[in-house]
Amino acid sequence: MNVLRTENLKKYYGDDDNLVRALDGVDLEVERGEFVAVVGTSGSGKSTLLHMLGGLDRPTEGRVFVDGKDISELKDDALCVFRRRKIGFVFQSYNLVPVLNVYENIVLPIELDGNTVDKNYVRKVIEILGLTDRVHRLPSQLSGGQQQRVAIARALSAKPAILLADEPTGNLDSKSCKAVIDAFLQAKKEMGATIFMVTHDSFAASFCDRVVVLKDGRIYGELTRSGTRREFMDELLDTIRTLSDESIPIGRNADGRNKNGATPTGRNKNGATFAGRNKNGATSTGGKADGVMSTGRNTDGMRSSGHVKGGDSDDNE
């Protein structure tokens, strides 16, 4: 059952010669309990898509369904209430109230909504995210990764249908990044959370069940994980290389270490690039060692499939 669905979603700015198609016909579904990432170059429409899905902005055309409700039809007041109760947000900036401790920050949205805090549920969230011994600390007494975990706990506290995360690891070092991704994975495993994450970080995206690639406001391709995390990251890096002459800033390598400015090539085992066009326009498709072919959307828009050979559990290397 899908928790999130879009139909022909469009967002245009300006008109005539100044028309910008930030989103240009996006059809997307996210199933309950799925962890999905969206990647793309700057200006591809990632943040605009997240704003549309979260009801933070109105589409020019198309519809957005969250937990079966068409939020495109809701008036502003009704949309505000729906968003507060059904959609959890996690941003790059933690947005914690500095004078409130961890527990008070986590339950604040529930109290502002006039609802009774489910203390047992909140306690479970705090335990799952490893914050039990920090509930009385102020945000200034926490590391960046710990503050982001508090933000995730706050987003989960109202029992939303979906979490929308906008560059949640963007301000973090590699160790804190992995801790935040682990928090999402724990929320998915222990609570059945559905997570939709916008990111520039291929290392973070490689832990997801599925990755959607945006280019020029359209879905350029999708990758579905069926093997190890490392194999999936290789598939992802191969796809990224086909987007443009310059790859998406990937942030970290397969081990999670910060890069020194070099961009990994991410080739298949036989050395062929992932559905990349060569100089004469021909498409090269790299075969995997077991004969399964990896295909991507090429420059004329062919759909991609990123299945790899079977492997380990979700967080295996």
C-alpha cells in the first residue's frame, strides 16, 4: 500500500521566455515502510519536490496524495493541520528550541497541536534513537549528530504517515552521518517508518531501499536495491555519471570517509560505465559478473533499472 503518490506533478515559475519548469510531470509512489532517497544535481527539482510532497508549496498542476488524502485540494488551514499530524519533517538545520531540553523539544509539536503526549510511545522513540541518557540536556550540550537524532525523534513523536528529510546529513561529518542514517534505519525496522529523503550524499542514499534520480524536473531513472550496500552504491555512482559531465557532489566514498575533492568513477566490474553515452552517441551498458545487465535512462530518457545480484541485509557492506 502506498503512503505517498503524485500524479503528473508540475511546478512552474515565471512565464514565456522566463519560464522555469522546476517540476515537469513527476509520477511517484512510496510504499508503506519504504526508505526512498532522491538525488540529482543542483537545480534538478529535489527541494521543490519535497516542498510539494509536504504541502509547503502548491503545485502548478497535478496532485499529491499522502496517506490516501489528496492534499492538493485542502485549504490552507486544513492543510496546516494535516501536515502537522501526518507529515514529519527533518531538515538540514536541526531547528531545535535552544532553551528546551531534548524531551521538551521532542514533544513540543504534540503539545502545540493540543494533543496528549503518548509517553510510552515517545519513550520508545527516544530509546530506539539512542537518546535515553540525553533527555535532560539542552541542544547546546549535544553534538550535531545527536541534535539531528532529536529532530528525527521530534518528527516521529506525532506518529506521522511519512517522514520527509531534506539533506539531513548535509551538516555532519562521516561518523555523525552514519549515526543519523542508522537512526532512520532503526525507525524503519522497529516502528515501520516510511522515509523519503532528499540528499546530495551518495553514501547516505546507498542505505535506502530505492533511489530516484531527478534531472531537469523529471524522473531520470530509479534504482532498486537487491544486493549489498556497496554494490548498490556502485550502481548509484554509475547512474550519477550519466547525468552530466560533472557528477553530483557525492560527499563520501563507499566507506563513508569524506572525499578530498576527487570524484569516484563507480564503474561496473567489467569497467563499462553505467548506461553512459560515448562520444559518438552510442550507449554503453555494463554487464554484471552474473550476467544481470544494469541499464539506466540515457540522454534520450530511457528508464533505468538498478537491480544487482542478491546479497546481504540492509546495512551490510
